[in-house]
Amino acid sequence: KNKPPVVIIYPKEDVHLDRHVPEEIILSCELSRPNGVVSWYKDGQKLQESENIKLKIEGPYRRLKIISSGVEDSGEYVCDTADASIFFHLSITGKIIP
């Protein structure tokens, strides 16, 4: 029996985010099934957890958390299931000097 596809319920379309350093940034995908498997990519490279990047699973949610963002964390992030993917275009700029 074929399982129904794992689709991304939210967000519905690509997301554009503008942030400043150093902020905590959370990218979040809500899946149609809580047991869905996702991979996260940045600029085409699969992401692994590190000291600064945490990948969390909370029920149907898959979250990518950047603990302290730097300008180098700007880029195109993808939350990818076997059946769907959503893009987060993240633009991080340096501190605003008043």
C-alpha cells in the first residue's frame, strides 16, 4: 500500500526573510504527517547539525535554528521532503549603526 505523500502544509510559498546579525533565526516547516522525513539544504549543500545550527523535530514541525546568525548565514535554505520542498531566502545584514 502506498503511503500518502509528505507535503508541506506551511509555509505555502517561498519565504523571504531579512535579518540582522547576531540574531537567532528559526526556519519552520509544518508537514502533513508527523513522521515525515525532511532534509535541510543551504545553497544546495545538505546541512548537518553543528554548534550553531540545530535541526529540531516537534510533532509535524521541522525547524532549523541558527543560534547566532552571521552575514555568512545568508543564502537559500530548502526544507525538502521526498514529495515537496519549500525555499527560505535569507538575507542577513550587519548590525545597524545608529
